[in-house]
Amino acid sequence: MSEKSILKKTEEARECMKRAVHDELVKKAKLGQDVIINRNGEPHKISAAEALRIQEAESEKYGEK
């Protein structure tokens, strides 16, 4: 397998994981649940709605879809 092929597969996997996390945050936000996130190496409990806002803001910041 060529390096270019490996990079393409890696990017596809990253996008798939990103969509899966987003979908789970949407589901948890609708249910009013909390999530645990990593902040500076420490676990923090926040609402899924807040985590979703953070994720979407980061996506916009970096021009991702």
C-alpha cells in the first residue's frame, strides 16, 4: 500500500470518527445528558449541549464541515 493510499485511508477514518462523535453528542444533547471531556489532561463533566457547541465552534474555526 502506498503512502498516499495510507494517508487517504487515515483521513477517511478521522472523518468517520468525527461524524460518529458528533452524532453521539447530538443524541446526548437531546436527552439532556452530560459527557466527560479532557481539559488540560484532566477529566471534566459538562453538558452534551455545551460539548456540541465547542465542537461546532472548533469546526468553524478551522473551516471544517
